Amino acid sequence: MNLFERTVLGYILIYREMLGLNKVGLYLICLLMWGSQGRLLLIPTKPEPDDAAASARWLVSLNFWGVLNTISVDLGGAPFGNVVSFSDGLPNEGSGIPYFYLTTLDPTARNALEDEKASFTVSEYPLGTCGRRDPMNPTCSKISLTGKLKLVDEKSKEAEFARNALFSKHPEMKDWPEDHNFQVFKLEIENIFLINWFGGPKPLTVEQYLHPKMNNVGFIL
């Protein structure tokens, strides 16, 4: 760690309370600053609340995990939520489409192969940027993407893109047991529910979400 990096970290620690950072937020800042390869990274600024598309893409790109909901085969069609890791792409190359690495040893993948209907929810709160606000506070953003959870052809270019995206964000996935037959799934988005400020959900179409103003989203290396 060079002098500049030590100085930045020192100021973060000194002003932690003023910035309203919890321990998770502090850790995330350090992780994003130095990254897995020890390179200094800058955290992208949170978009303005009135820019719904940029806010949604910022929220999805920064998060590491969320709750994936499927229709349960084992529970007679009841909704089943499961905490899963995901990625929508490499830094600065996010597609907005969540990709997952799942095994049929887990109910989520089995459910999707029987009934593709699914929803995926992530919150700003784990990022540490909500400060002391409750996760249900409207200014602490949250998004639910609803659609179909589909198995991706393992020999396709999309599967290659997805594996690179997932393994870059979750390196230990590469070492998960081969006999568990992990496969790439994606959420084919049909509807978006975004709360990022007071006044109810923001109107946002799938087209607007998938093609935002790219200067407002993504990491800055």
C-alpha cells in the first residue's frame, strides 16, 4: 500500500461516523478501492433518483448477491426465496442481466427447470451506502426484476461471458465440485420494480433499463 492509499484509508477511518458507514460499507469501500488484484479503483457515484435506468443499473452492477424467488416444486407451487450470488458482467461491461451459477442439487435450479417464472431482488443496504437508514427507507434503493429464469447453453458465447462475469466477482466458484454439475442460468427480465426515493416505484421499462446512459453507470478504473 503506497502513501496515497494509506492516506485515503486513514481519512475513511477518521470520518467513518460522519459518512454514516457501517462495517460492511467500510469493507466494501476498501475492497473496491484495491480490488482483487491490488489495483486502486474508484467507486461510481450513485445516480440521481430521477434517473431510474441509471439507478437500477448501478444497483445491480454493484451488488454481489440477492434473493432469487422461484415457484417451488417441493412445496406445491408456493414461492421459494433463496440467497444467491450473481453477476451482470465484468466492471464497465455489465449487461444488466443477472447471471447465476446453480446446481439442481439446490431447489432453485430444479424449480426453474419445471417452471421458469422467477423474480430477483437486490437492495442497496448491503453496499453500506444507506448509512444509518433502515433497508425499508425509500431512499435506500431496492429493485425487483421479474421474468423467466432460463438455463444458458453451456457452449454459447453468452455462457462464456456469464462464466467470466461470475468468476471475476466470485472467484471461489471456479473451484466448486464438478460432480455438482453447476450450470449458468440467467433471468430474462419482463418487469422492473424500482424504489429509490419517496413517491412509489419509478416507471422503468425493460428497454430503458437495458440501454441506459452508460456514462452514469459502471465502474471507473
